[in-house]
Amino acid sequence: MKTLISAIALAATLGTAALADTIATGDLGLVIERAKGSVLLIDQSDRASLARIEGLGDLSHASLVYSPDERFAYVFGRDGGLTKVDIVERKIANRVVQGGNSIGGAISDDGKLVAVSNYEPGSKTIGLVDAPGRRFVFTMWDTGETWIADMSKGNDPEITKITGMGKNPYDALVTGNGRTYITGLFGEDGLTALDLWADTPEPIRVLPNYGRGQEEMPVYKMPHLEGWALTGSEFVLPAVGHHEVLWVDAQTLEETGRTKTYSQPVFAMARPDGRQVWVNFAHPMNDTIQVIDTVTKQVIHQFKPGPAVLHMEFTPRGHEIWVSVRDENKVKVYDTHSFELLREIEADSPSGIFFTARAHRTGL
């Protein structure tokens, strides 16, 4: 009997030790430190930084995606560097310079393929996203074509080319169900959508009479359509060169409203429950955030986190938002209901903030 009790006690001790060495990744994330070529590992529950991982190259325009198990981040650097970061061991697992002047990337739904959007060599590709069925969708700035690369039958893609998307598309988004792909146009008014569920997707013009043509205004920074908002039945999109966001019916793609904003919006991001949209702005008015109520479409809160607010990231259930304030070298954490400042975390020229929950969302 004593032997059995001792064996049980030993097993319990070993089990506890094993659990102590287990690292859960669901609460973690990475912050891009653009000036240092490093990323900061963060913990959202503790509102703390855990480690700095260096040696990632030029991160002046960087983004990343996660592997399905949330262990690895694939970081896309502006210099064409693709870096695989192990967030469990807190180090670089691999790195390759795969192209030049990279502007982003995507990971396939099975997590086995990583695609990178480059300006060099070749055409300027924009709006690269993953789509269900091991597909990637991207658009050409120069030709106004959208390509669908189907990788489901191996590593030799079947390419579908869709012409007539518009002049100089600058960015794109895909809905969480992988159905609707929308490109913003810089060279003409409006946006263009594709129904990826259609057997033969055809361009659908959205807001064809809206854009810079109405009133020529300088564009200080192109808005990011990755920072779009889907709030129930409506898209909220940042307007190009105007001080407003646009509301579009997600089914009919017809305009449903406009909200005047403090300045030219860069990101318009929906809280996960869809009740609020948080908006930041282009230089030189980039010290401010506005919060819009999606029921009334009215601004309900405005505040100034600090100089150069570059990026925002909600916690998965939306009770908090993390904000990078580049010129103050801080990431600031706010309660999204009370708007109270909860914590400040030191970071070196922070920009993008990416929680591991993104691993389970299409288009991110």
C-alpha cells in the first residue's frame, strides 16, 4: 500500500512539473518594433512584455501571420525578409530573404503554405489574402487584375485572372467567411468587390461615384482596408482623402451612411462584438482616436493617446484594446467600455500589434 501511495505521489509531482513547463500561447502576441528590427512578445492577461526577439531586418512596413497551433509567427519585413519566430522558445527559428520590397503576406487555411506580396521582382502585388480551399487572392496595382491562386491540388497553382477591377487598386480585404473580396481604388472613384463563391467571379462596383474626384485633397497616408470593420450587416471603410468613414450594406454593397471624422482615417476597426468602431488617423493628425457607436453611427468618444498612433488590436472578446504610440515608445492598454487607461508598456517605436487569436481567422 505504501508503494502504491508513493507511486501516486511521484506521478502527481511529475505531472505538476510537466504542467509548470507547459507554455500556453493563446494569451500571447507580438508587437513590431519597427526601428530596431525586433518584435516584443506580450501577454494580454498580465498586460506585460515577456521578451524581445531581435534580428528581423527592416520592419518599417511589417506584418505577420500565425501557424494554426499559435506557436510560430511568420513576419514579413519590408526588405523581403521572411522570418519564422518561435514564440514558445522566444527566438528566430528560420529566416530567408525571399524577394524585395515586401508589403505583407498570408498563410493557407491548412497552415502549410506561406505567400508573400512583393513589389520586386515583377509587378506590384497588393491585397494578398488567404481564402478557404487552400487558395490565395491578390491584386495587381499596375494592371488592375485580381488573381486567384488555387493550391488545393499541389504546389503548382491553378490561376484564375479577373480583369477590370479598376485603376490602381491599393489594398484589399476579405470577409471572415471568405466570400467577399473588396479592393480599394486609388486611380478612380469607388471600390470593387468579388463574390468568391461564384463559379466565375465578376467585378462588382461599389460606391462608383465616391472618391477623390469629388474634391481633390492630399492623401497623407493610404488607409488600410485590413483595418476594415464588419458590424453585423454593414461594412465600415476608411475613406481615401476624406475626413469620414463609409458604411456599406454587406449584402447589397450599397452605401448606407457616412460618419464625419476628426481627420483622414487609416484604420477603422470593429470591436469583436460589433458595437463600436475605433478609428485612428493619418499624419499630422495621428495623435487621436475616435470611437463610433455602430447603432447611431455617431462619434461617442475622442481622446489623444499620444504622438503617432499607428496600430490598434482588440483582445479576442473585445474588453480591451492595445494601442501602439510610436513616438512615445509605448503600447497603451484601454478598457473599451470605460475608456480607462489600464497599463503602459515600454516598446521601441512600436507599430503593428498581433495577438495569436488571429491564427484562427480567415484573412488575417
